[in-house]
Amino acid sequence: MTVLIVVHHSPTGSVRALTDAVLAGAGDDALEGVEVRAVAALEARAADVLAADGIVLGTSANFGYMSGALKHFFDSTFLEIGGALDADGSGAASGGSLPFGLYVHGRYDTEGAVRSVLGVAGALPWRQGAEVLSVLGEVTDADRDAAYELGGTIAALAAQ
């Protein structure tokens, strides 16, 4: 069975709405044989990632950065899940096989949060499977639809 994990920090109703939509899309009936697991970022472990065929990351944008909870997830799992850095501190991983997606919600700005997550992901044996979903302000129906599509896309890629 294919396993997709959604590692998220959903402290607000807006991020929770996106998380719920991602989970619904990943669990769409058209995707057979995919087990979808939601894991809070503070509870996620390296074993969760190592057992997964795909991953979706969700975070709020906090002070121009990813949430502290998602940062903790990366800090506590990075080396065990295959993270590698060059001597200059840049990401050394290339050609990764684990498809990943990212959604970020911010009140005013998401650029720093997106950049920080993609910077870490670039040092992991992962490959970006979909465009980043970046949402500002109130979550609209179109945003929920895009989150649903993100979840379904990464689940389908994981199942290949």
C-alpha cells in the first residue's frame, strides 16, 4: 500500500481549512491503495518519513519563516531522512525520488516561509511534485480547491 503523510502545523482555522482540503484530496476515491496519514509537525518522526512514499508539508508563515513546529520537524529528522549539506552549507541532495508538496498560509506574506521550506527540502532526497500553494488572508473556495488538488496530485505521484 502507498503511504502519503501530511506533516503540518495548523494553529489557525485558515491553515486547518487547507490541511483538511489536502487530506480530502489525497483521500479521493479515485486514488486507490493510498493510505493518508496526517501527522502534526511536533509529533512527526523520521520513521514516518522513511515509511512514506510521498509527503505534503503544511505551515503558517510566521515572521517571514516557516512555523517553529515545522522547523522542529526538520531539525529533529534531517540527517536520518537523508539530508545532506555541502561544505558551504548548501543542499547536497539531488535527484530525489520522494515526491513532496507544500502549502503555506500567511496573513501578509509567505515568501520567506516558502523559501525556507524549499531550502531545506532541496537538501533532502525529495522532488517537488507540484507548485507551492501559497495563500494570503482569508481562505477562499478556490484556495480549498487548490489544496484538494495538491493533496490528490502528491498522492497520485506517490502511488506511481
